[in-house]
Amino acid sequence: MSNNTGNTLIALVTGAVVGAGLGLLYAPQSGEKTRKQLKKEAKNARKALEDKYDETSSQLSEFAESAKSQLESKFESTFSKAQSKSDELLTSLENELAELKKKNSELMKDLKSAKK
């Protein structure tokens, strides 16, 4: 997108400059008329360039917004998955701890009964 836009802008400016130059060389009219015509053509070229700049700027803004939205979506998804996995791991560790406490309690009972 960026390369095509750059090429288009270069072609537009080059065309305007070449057209203005040829207009000067082959103008069958007076200098005043030629200057007015060149001024008019320069305004037209400037307007076209501004329009192209606005269009490109708008496209870049849309692209940036889309990329931001996609990145936020992926981040949320990844964060949600990570949180789910951490919850699963925590639950598993809590269950393991409860099982170890139970075994410890049984061993303590066995130890007390073995001492008697």
C-alpha cells in the first residue's frame, strides 16, 4: 500500500511539473495569460496532491485502527487463556496439597499408634 501510494504521488507531481513546463514552452498566448494558466494548473495539482494525501492519511488511520483492534483482540484472548491455565494449575496444586495434608495426617496417626 505504501509503495503504491508513494509511486502515485511521485507520478502526480512529476506529471504536474512536466505539464507546466511544456505549457510554458509551447504557450501561444501572452505571458500574463500563461502565468494565470500556470497558477491555475498549480492550484489544481496542489488540490489533487492534497486529496491524495487526505485519502492516504485516511487509509493509514483505518489500517492502524484495524491493526490495533486485532492486537487488542489477540492480547485479550491470550490473557484469557493464560488466566484459565493458571486457575487450572492453582486448583490442581490446591488438590495436591489437600491430598498431601490427608496423607500426612494418616502418617501421624500411624506414628502415634506405632508408639503405643
